[in-house]
Amino acid sequence: MSGVGVNTVQYLRMMGGVDTAMPDSIVRRVIDRLLAEAGVDLPTAGDLDLVRTIDEIAAATDHRPIEVCWLTWLVESEGDLVADERYRDVLDRI
């Protein structure tokens, strides 16, 4: 779609029920930080690289890509204070 970026397209796909992730700056920052802490070298430079990396993380952690994406927002917005206890064990696995 002319004039619409990958992030917007991915967000709209997610809202439409597609199990994918959006490569926005918050998701990228959290994923890059987690990969660095884990000592894992997966590509996240380009938008599609980040989406593929999230797919790999999701498969390795037995979660859906959309869950990994939304959990990055929880990590960034809440830091160490996760509002909902049910996600605490999931965050540790990511």
C-alpha cells in the first residue's frame, strides 16, 4: 500500500486477527535488549528481520508472535512492575 509503512500494515493485520508482530521502536528496543542479555545474535536491523526474529523467539518459547509483541509493550511500560501476575512467568521465558 502506497504511503503506509510496514509497522502500520502489521498493526492492522494484528487487529484483524493475524498472528504476527509489528516492528515498532518499542518492540525493537525490548527485543534487542533481551537478545543482548541472552547473548543471542539474531537479526533485527530491518523491519522484516525483526518480524522474523520475533517469529523465531515465539517458536522457541512456545508462544504466538502476537503475544511476544504485546509482552514487549508490558516490559517497556511497566518495567519490573508487571500489572498482571499471570504474565510474570511468560516474561521470564522470553
